[in-house]
Amino acid sequence: MPETLRYLGLELSGAKNQKTALAVIEYYPKERKTFLLDVFDKIAPHSDQTSDQALIELIREETGNDKPKKMGVNVPLTLPPCLSCSPRSCSPSTSLAGNCGSPSVRWMNQYIRKVSHAKNLKNKINPFTPYTQRPFELWARYELLNRLPKNHFFEIDEALGGNRAPLTARMHFLKKQLRHFPLCEVWPKLTVAFLSQKLALSPRVIRSYRLLEQGAHFRELILNAIAKQYEVFIYERDLRKLAQSLTGFDAFLCAFTVVLSDRGECAKVPKGFPEKSGWVCYPEA
């Protein structure tokens, strides 16, 4: 086992703004201790570089050594099943009626039929669209959120919905530049929702931590709780920086969730789930 492992967390935003952030973590597996090395926010284009070039260069700088490395990202790494499928016979009457040959769409049809008969379901069942949604988005909505208190609920963005589509497209481009780099998809909101139970975070913290400015105090509470529970060392200046920056905070959560995944502390893929359609790492409750 290597002495240290390098983990990155990427909070990706649009290519034309300054909201992309990258967190860098060093993990010592023997001691099971974690150190936040740095957090870069406002990664943006320069006079001689596009934002994509600047981001790729930074990632390569932070991983330019022999240490094993992995990166958690906050946007979809896979596309909805209909976008990678091209049978000429495909039509709404086949794909949405349960006659589609795609394993992912078949799973989605079967899963919706299953949850439609479930009792005590907290979320209303809506029709799904396999050209904007992936199986995990259904699993998260009807399985994972159903395990959480109502005050932990959050809006689930579809991979090709209005909010996520441009970021999914950008990540699809970046993956080509990072094709030899292990990537894991992470939803920071989902990580906080499940960690909150272990960290004994109050409903007020969960309700308020995503507020841009007013949420800084609550983000700091979450960071301190994670540091204490999981032996994570964060310099005071970086703690303040993460608390003040929601994008930096989310980038840290992306990196830390992948650490938990490699430690065997994240949920396993359920039996029968079409894993190739995309899985999101989240802490086991």
C-alpha cells in the first residue's frame, strides 16, 4: 500500500464564469488521516488560456507525481441511456412502455413500476424521460431521499435538465483530456445529507448551509464536525476559505467523498442496478 494517496475534488461550473473550484487532499491510509493541501477557486480563462485549458493545466500540476490519484466531480460523468442508443426501431411507444432493449431503460421502467406500489413513499412519482434522466436520478429520488428526514430533501437535477445539461456537456469534453484519470461522480448535497446523521448536525444547519453568505457559519460547523469525526486536518486559513466559498466547500466534499469510497465507507451498488449507466458515490448511513 502506498504511503500517501492524492485525491482531488472538482466543483465544475460554466466555462465562461469564475465559479469552478478544485480541492486537493492527501490521504495517509496507514494512519487513516486526511490533510487538505489546497483549494483553488475562481478558476477562469486568462488572456492566453481558455478556462478548460487553465483547469486541465491545474489538475496536471496537482497530480504530476507518482502518487496514486483519483478525482471526485460534481457533475454527471455519463449520459442518459437514450443518448448512447441508436436502434432504428426506437420510439416512445417502445422505450417508455417497457419494451426497450436498453438495460438501463428496462431497469428504469421496472423500478418505476415497483415504487408506484410502495407504501409510505415521501416523493410524488413523476413520469421519467430516459433522454434527460439516468437510473441513478430515479434511485436517488425514490430510494435515497425516502430514507432521509423531509428537512434533508433537495432538488435532484437531471443529467440533461436545464441546470445540468451545459455542465454535463463540458465534463464530457474534459473527460477526453482526463481519460487515464480515475473519476467518481459525487453529489455534495447527498454527501452532506447522509453525513449529517453521523455528525449529528441539526436541521437548521442542513437548511442553511447552502446560503451564499449567511451559510458560511453553518458550512464551518460542518467542516469542523467532519474534521473531528474523520481526523481531517484543515489549516485555519483554508477552513475560512472553504466556509466563505460554497464552490470551494463543494469541491472539498467531492474529494473527501472519494476518500470515504476508497476506505469502504460509501454505499455499494445495489444488486441489479445498471452500473454502467452511472453511479454516484455517497456515504453509507
